[in-house]
Amino acid sequence: MRKGCLVVVSGPSGAGKGTICSAFLERASGIAYSVSATTRSPRRGEVDGRDYYFVDEESFKKMIDGDELLEWAEVYGNYYGTPLKKIQEKIAEGKDILLEIDTQGAMQVKKRFPNGVFVFILPPSLAELQRRIRGRGTEGERDIEKRLAASEGEIKMASDYRYVIVNDKLDDAVSSLSAIVEAEHCRASRNQDIINEIVNN
Amino acid sequence: MRKGCLVVVSGPSGAGKGTICSAFLERASGIAYSVSATTRSPRRGEVDGRDYYFVDEESFKKMIDGDELLEWAEVYGNYYGTPLKKIQEKIAEGKDILLEIDTQGAMQVKKRFPNGVFVFILPPSLAELQRRIRGRGTEGERDIEKRLAASEGEIKMASDYRYVIVNDKLDDAVSSLSAIVEAEHCRASRNQDIINEIVNN
């Protein structure tokens, strides 16, 4: 049987990776979203096991010590991490799994899953990225500047990914992500069992 | 600007690569078919420049000596080859080009275009391949046996390609080929100029 693909999507804030991933998951079949574990408190409307696994710090540290996390990070005093076991199970079942994660986390994942499908979402331009981030209108000028600087830093990491998608039109970007996953299913390296079966029967 | 992709499709006789390529070319836009040069005589209905470039042996040998062919082979006393210049022009223009070619030719192409998109079309099984080849009803038993033995030899080369497509249903196979070409357009290595442009503007 063919193993599933681990699809890792990153991109700077404002590039639209969340929207692309949601639209892709709605369209695609047989792909699951990887739910992260976190020590931060649930926000209104967030459901344990769907949005995050909400755990306390002691449990989280046990997961780190037990090597149960594919990657993790501490952000503003809260821990965030990707449980490894679920991912391994899905992949063994031949299912794809989608991981939306920052560049630092993605580079950690790459060490463990070099055959993962690493996709970076780019904005059409920095000017457009700026427009999108400002357009949210939820942040002060200082936070916006910080976020833009961070985004520029992230974009420089794009070459470390296998694929880049320029998010000019949402529909095109979702189609590209679908095409990438379909193409990866056809990679000869993922189909050696099928080749052998045909040769030997 | 992004360069075009050289898409190289191989597969054993009976796997359906010709049908897949024709259907794909009808659907796709911006992809051209590479027309081979040959010294064999045109068959009824074949048009020079569309089906083949029909040339005499002297001209063909000049093309070999002038390194004007990407690959070539002699089959039953006739020469067949792929003119290099057209391919280089199309790729430089950002257009994709499709090359339907046997495994030996494909391996020659790989040396010159390691970034080519190498796709191998597989039959669902050897039994099905046999059924398809026999179903043509145009050949004697001896030729059929020869063709089947050659097909088995070709299938063993599938692992040397980047992608394999199992041609179970024609529509699915064409979709997979389309997805592969779309995904290859998103390869980070083909988009370094775009990444640099976004970072620097």
C-alpha cells in the first residue's frame, strides 16, 4: 500500500495560508488536519481536539521528554507542539496529513520527515502583504511593523521548501496545492511497491 | 520569468501513453508537442512538421554530427531523433514541451536535462497489458510475445523516473499528468527569480 504524505504549509502572516489550507481541506478527500497541542487557554469557540489539544504545562513537558512531539516552540510563555503519534498513524494508513506551521517548526519537521511535502505560500508582493496586514485593522502601527519585519524574514526561507505558491488568486492557489499533493502521490519513490507488484505478477 | 518544463513521458507499448499524451495536450494550454525527425518514409496521412520532420539519411547524420539532436536511435534501419533547438527555444520562452519517448531515449535526455519532468506510464497489471496488446489484433503471436517481453523490460525502468502514473482510468491518468505539470511549475527551484523579486521589492 502507498503511504500517505505529510504536507507542511508555511508562509508569512498575511500570505493567506490559513484560508488556502481551509479551502483545500474542504475540497480534498482523505486528508486530515494535524491538531496541535498547546498550554494556552482555549479562546471562545475553540474546541479541545478540534482546534487544539489543550494541556497543562506539566503534561506538555512530559510530551517533550518522551519525544512525543514532532516539533514544538514556546511563544510568549505558552507552549505549542505537534503530536507525532497521530501523524505516524495516519501516514501508515495511507492518509495524507496537513500541517500548517511556521518556518522554524517546518525545518524541525524536515529533519524527521525529509520526504514530507514542504510548501511555502508567498504573497504576490511585499506591498500587497503590507496592504493585507494593515487591512485587518486589529493592530497598532508598532505591531504591524514588527509583523512585516518578521514576514520578510520568513519569505527568505521560501527556497528551503520544495514548492512555492504565489497567492494571487485564492482559487488558483488552492488548485496548485491540490495539484502538488496529487503529483506527490505519483512520485516513483512513493510507489516502489506498486512497480514491484506489476513487474512480479 | 519562469522557464518552461521539459516533460518526458515513457511507458511500455499498451500502457496507453499515446492516448494520455493526446488527451493532455488537448486539455492543457501553453504546452507544445516535440516533433521528432526521422529518415523513415511518411505513412498515409502523416504530415511533415506535424507528425515528424521527414529527412534523408545524410541530413540526419549531419544533425547527429552537429550535436543538434537531444537523443536519437536507429530502429529497423531507420533513424529517429529529437531536435534540440526547438526544445531550448520553447523552454526559454517559458513554454512547456512534451516529449513522448522510449526509456533509452529518456535516459539520454536526463543527462542533458536533469531538471526535466520524467513520467512513466504503467499499466494496471501485466495481465491487463497483455490483454490490451492482444486486443489490437494486428500482430502475430510471435510479435506479441516479443512486445510483451520488451514491455516487461521497460517497466523495470520505471523507478528511474520521477513520477509514475498507473493508467487504470484514462481520465484519472490525464488528471495526474496535469497535476504533475502544475506542481512542477511550483517547484521552488524553478521560482527562485520570483522569490528574489518579492524579497527585494
